[in-house]
Amino acid sequence: MASAADALTLRRYGPSPGSHSHDHFQVLLGLEGALELEIEGRGLRVAQGTGCVIEPGARHDFESRRGSLCLVLDSAHAGWTAHAQRNAPLPARARPLAQYLASALLQGHPLAQAHGPALLLEAWGTIPTQPPKTLQATGATSRRRTIDWLLLSQWAAREWHRALTVADLAQRVHLSPSQFGARCREELGLGAIEWLRSQRLAQARLLRDSGLSVAEVAHQTGYRSPSALTAALRRDAPGKTPPTKR
């Protein structure tokens, strides 16, 4: 198969066994059911909340007799090498991220494809090695303050019970609201308010899927009422065509 750029997909596996190899890393994160694998003669099982990294060229057979759903990352990033060799288990901090990315893919949010692969690698324990971005000023190079979007998202998830604002997020990363807004649009392709709303809604979906009532989820995520949360969930339901941006 041809080499793949970083790409996230949701894949359902069925009872029919398959076997293949590819010249890029493949990261599997279990969301539903269980997927049985044999990688170069070594047996593995990817169930909900677990994962594995298959290295390039490794022949693997796979089967799911009762069906399974996985978040799959195809990546050529060399940072996955150590994880494939060690067969490290899925870190606990990567599990809510996998759930969020799956939800974001279903909803068509650009953040999932644009930054999901790098966030997964960072959550697994390796920070992608990329040269820091810089700003040019009066002929000199000054290093910009970086924003750890994963950590910011995790912090916000603990604070949604109060009415978080863009100013709160900006203060958290030591930027002005205008600087934060510019970085948000530049790095994520979203306006700051749009990102804030998408994060709040993604957290609400996760809590709702865990079985909490609409009223309790609304309380925990800062929506003014259960009906306001219900309306937001309906507007952003998977399959709905988002409004055209002008």
C-alpha cells in the first residue's frame, strides 16, 4: 500500500477475518466491542478503552466476531516507533481524547483531523518533534508562547460548571483575548468562541453518553437550562449540514 499521511478514521470490524500489512504506522483505539489481532504471530486484543500500535511492514490478521468500532490513525510519524516496539498500553489520559476525536469526526469538526494525530501522539507519551514557530519582529526572531490545546481542553472540561469565557481561556495560557483568538483561528481553523462552544458541547456529549440526565449534564457543563443543552445537541447532531461560512 502507498504511504499514508496522518489520517484519522472510524472503522467497524466484522466477523470476516482479514490479513494485510502497510508501510506506515497504524494506531488502533477501541471504542466498542473487541477486535482480535495477530501481529507477526503475537496475539493482541483491542477492546473498549485499550489500543495498540502496529509498525510498518508488520503482517497482521484481524477479526471481530461480534463487531467492534475503533478509532484508527494511519501515520508516517517516526514518533510512534518506540510505542510499536514496546507495545505500550493505551495511557489513561488518551482514552477521553479518543472518545472526543471519534465524536468530532462524526460531527465533521476540523480540529479532529487537523490536530488529532499530534494530540494522540502527545497523549501516548511522545511529543512530536517539530521546530518551534517563531514571530519576526524588527529583523529579530522571538519565540512565541506555545498553547497546549490538549491540556487547555482538559482544564476546561473541569471548569464547564461555571460560565467560561474566551477571556478565561486566554488568561489560562497567559495571552490576551485578542491574541488567543488569533492563535485559535491560525492553529485550529476556528474562532475562539466557536472552539469554546465545540469543546463545551463535546464534553456534554461525553457526559450524556455516560448515562447522566440532560439536567445533570446541563448543570455540569454550564448550559443555562436543560432545554438550552437539548437545543445545542440537536443543532450539532451528526449528519446535519453545518451552515456555510462566508
